[in-house]
Amino acid sequence: MKSFIASAIALTLLGTTGVSAASADPRGPVAEARQDLREARQDRRQENQWERRAAKRYKAGRYMAPKGYYARRWAKGQKLPLAYRNRVYVVDHRNYGLRYPPRGYHYVRVGNDVVLTAIATGLIASVVFDLFED
């Protein structure tokens, strides 16, 4: 019985020591919140680099949407239908002042806009609005 009481007291003392040490840590929740805020700002800056309105508009050939589809405004996170993943709609970034696409992505023309999509899934990573003139 005495050993049980001694063990309980020892565990109680260890538990309170751990709590006070954690609360005295200078890199606590405030520092973590600041780091999260910095990362969120970085993400927004990166999104703003990709999603933008075209500074220069280009003349391109006549646009024909895939059969059964029509041009519309797409947004980041949506999936482009399989019909748009045809080579006819792929845009060469070098001709239109676009950045080199990341590995596994390419630019696709949808109406007057250009979307950066994952080649395998069609997931839209960013949109450049009004890159082409009517």
C-alpha cells in the first residue's frame, strides 16, 4: 500500500512538472500561430502569381468548345472535363508569356481563358483570365 501511494505522488509531481515546462516554452502557441500566418501569406502570394488577369491579350484562332460543352469561367480546384484534355486545346506557354508549367501540368485554352491543369486528372491549379481576344 505504501508503494502505491508513493507511486501516485511521484506521478502527480511528474505530471505538474511537464505542464509547467510546456507553458514556459518560448516557442509556444503564439510562435506557431505566427508561423502559420507567414505560410498562409506565402500561399496567397503564390496563388496571386498564377491566377491573374492577362496584362496582354493575344489574337488566336477561332475557338471551338468540345462537342456538348461550352466555354465558361473555371476556378482553381475544379476538374476540367476529359474532352478538354485533347491536344487541340493545349496552349504552348512560350507563345503567350506564361510561366513554364510545373512537371505534370499543362496549359489548356477554354474560351478566352487559359487554365493550368494536371495532365493526369484535369484538376485546375490556376486560371489566367482573358488571355485571348474575341
